[in-house]
Amino acid sequence: MAHVIHLRCDRCGAPVDGREAWMRCDSCGATAGFNFTSWNDSPGFAEFQRSAMLDPEGYVARWNHHSAELERAVSLLRESPAQANAIAAEQAEFVLTNSSWMFPPHALEDPKTRAAYQRWMGFDLLHHRLPGRIRDLYDELNRATAAIGFGANENPLPAFEKMLNVLRRMLTARYELGSPPDPEGLSVEARLRLQAAQMVGAYLRMVSPELHLPLLQAIYGAKNVSAEHITSQDYSVYFDWECPLCGLFSPQAVGVDKMTCPGCYCVRLFDKSPLEWGAIAALCHGCGSRIEIAERQTLAACGYCTSQVKRYVRAGDAHRSLVAEMKAKYAAQHGYDLSEVDKESDGFGVTPANRLARLRDGLVRIAQWYNKFLTPTRYLGFARASRPGDVAALLAETEAEVRKQGPPEGAELVRKAASKLSEQAS
């Protein structure tokens, strides 16, 4: 139920299994690719989050010291290049230790490969702070990445390809400036695939599913990525939740332990059992239609655009476990009852007389809060799937309210969604 990435090892040409988070050649051991669908549930990433959430002051202090040491290395570079490079290598080791999820496991376990990564990263950490081509290219990379936008961009491919071009130029420039060799002996194109896959791992989880394939093909090549039974929720940062009181569909973050309706403020504890097996309604991300998925049915096809929809089953358990640890810590520290914090609530309450007002208020807040992350099609889906009698009138009221309250980007999202509704009706 995912994209299939067909790879051959850059170093020896052998076929590589693309299912693991880090795709490694069985023949020669070289890293061949990065599977973006797995990184956020990895133990290393969970530990990275844990250090930040449970000890925020220590986390900030450690990374501030890291930055200060690199600035010290820059100041020593002219008079003592060896000392500056040694400091940079130490800080590369700090990154390897504290951000282990960013690196292939064997790179951390094998001393020789780890040392090679230290030298490779140390050069980059140092030159990132030095005036010259590398720092200029990093500035250009930031601009190119910003131009891609977030999930609201309906055509991110041109900006994405520009970002890849900047990454390629950056890798070429570092060799021209005397960089240590690639830590795994990879070519520029092979290293580019790894870096690009990591950089867009989170981004791909925000865009609509129909955009995943061309973006992955831009990284791995058009012939190397195929789509087999692609469904709507395999990678998404947000899943679509239907409020049990007012019926509003809204985006909810993957790792939440409670869902809160932006319309009536109903609060329900996260329970993945009905999301996995119970009868639920879902949102088609192809056209925004409402789809009913029967009990114990995992897939359903949209009757309008034939897109397949898969029920939301991505666990997010690692993040929820960290949230539970943090809640328990502060409950014990401040002496309050954790069960009170985790209570469900019916919020403002819903009646037949105020339901449409609750839906409108919810759509206003979705536009205000999530305008950078939703396409007009997906936003229209929230309105349409929530089953108001007159979607056009509801969107008109919503747009007027968002224009009054702001921001302009939210009002523009609603306007585009209403335009798509008109196009579909004509």
C-alpha cells in the first residue's frame, strides 16, 4: 500500500530492497536510499524528541554549546587549521550522537565509517559558517526550500527541482573546496538522493497524496518509482477526524493523544481501534467527497473520482508515549490528578439549531490555523464531507468571517475552495 522505490546500488550495481528506513546494499554494504515513511517512528528520533521534551533547558544548552564551539573553530581556522578541524570533528560527533536517526545505523556502529562521517560533516559544519560559496549556497538552499511551501502548494515540483539543483551544486562545490571524500564512497548523484530524501521526508507527509509520486520521481528518477495501491493516509502528517457531535471533519496531527474539534471544541481521547477496524467516514483527497468505510474494511473506492482511500492506521505511538511521559512527569512534579487532564469533553455542545454555526466556526478556524498546510481541494472536502445542506452558502459565510478576522491567506484558501466547488458544479 505504498510507493515502491526500485534501486540499484551506486557502488556495485546490485538491486537494493527499498522497504527499510535506510536502504542498504546486501552485496557491498553501501547506503543506497532513505525511506521517508519510517524515520518519524524510529527509536533514535523518539529519543531525540524525549531529550527535548523532558529536559528542554538541557536540550537548549547542549545545542547552544554546539553552536558556540563551531564559532570558536571558525575563529581559530586561520592561525590553527588543525585545531579548528578537530573542534569541527568533535561537533560532528555531537550531531551523530544526538541526532542518530539522521544517519544509517551502520554508520554509527562501524568505527571506520563513523570516523569518515565525522570528517565529512565537520567540513560542512565549518564551511557553513565561513564566508564563501558553501554559505552562499546554504542561503540559496533556504530560499529554494521556502519557495516549495508547505502542504498548500498545489504545484511544488518546479520549486522542488530548483532545490535539488542547489543541493547538487553544493555537493560539487564542497569537493572543489577540498572536502574529505564521501564517507561511504558514494557519487554526487547518490549522495544527492540521500540528502534530498531526508530533506523532504517531513514535507512529503504534508502534501496531497497525488503529489507524492512526481516528487519521489524527481529524487530517484522516473523509472525507479512505481505506485502500487496508493492510498490517502499512508504518510500524512494530519489525519481527517469526524467530530462525533457536530460532524465536522478536521485535520488532526498524527501524534495527538486527544482530538479536539475546531468547531464545537468536543474533545475525545485518541483511540486507534475504531480508526483501524470500526465503521468510519473518510475524506477522499482526490475530489473531497465523503466516503463510508465499513467495519473491518481497510479500503474503499471513491464513487466520484475512483481514488482509493485507506483508513487511518499510522500509529504515532512513539510521540504519544513521549507525551504520556511528559504529562506524568509534570503531574507528579506539581501534584495534580492526571485523570483530570485526560477527561473527554463535549465542548460548547451541539443542537440541531446551532450545528451549521458550529460547522462554520470550525471551517473558519481550520482556514486560520491550517492555511499553509491544506490545498483548496482538501479544504473543500472538509466542508463537503461534513454534510451541510448548502456547501456554497456555508463557504461564502466562512470566507466573509475569515476576511473579517484574518489572516488573508486563510480567506484566500476558502475562496479557492469555493471556486473549485463552482467549477465542479458547472
